[in-house]
Amino acid sequence: MHIDLPEKRYYGIGEVAEAFKVNTSLIRFWEKEFDVIKPKKNAKGNRKFTPEDIKNLELIFHLVKERGFTLEGAKTHLKEEKNKTLSNFEIIRKLESVKAELINLKNNL
């Protein structure tokens, strides 16, 4: 799944949940479970997610929802192999983007 959010400094939890097609409760749950997700909170307590938070959420989503990791497995994987996993994840996302562009070009011929 490729998350398509406009470039901003901060994203509200509703925007994030909608982009991932999940409930806001899952985003809050992952925030509690994974220490790499650290949204800022304003005076009202509303969460403001940074682009770095979004990248980490994408990685968690990939591990848990797409690859079938348990939460504990994803946590362990992130701690032990985060850089390698992140690098592989970014390569996969770029390849998916290239594939989508090529399919689009083919369909427009």
C-alpha cells in the first residue's frame, strides 16, 4: 500500500487514518505500542504527526498488515533490523511506483 498524503509539516490523526484506510483507534494503539511513533500534541491534546511519523507508520503497516508480523515480531524486527528493513521497504515502494507509472503508460498507448 502506498500512502498518498500532501506534503505538510504535520498531519492530523483523521488524515493519517484515512490515508491508511484504518480507524483512528488503530493509529492511537500503534502509537502506544511502538516508541518510534511520537506525534506532537497541541494544547487541546490533538495529535500532530510528522512526515517521519508517517514513514514509521508505513513501515509498521507493511510489517503487520502486509507481511503478517505479530506486534511483538514487528517490534523486534524494527529494533534489530530497522535500517535494513527501512532500506528494503523504500526500495519496494519506489519499485511499486515505477510499476504503476509503467502500467499507466501502457494503458495510455
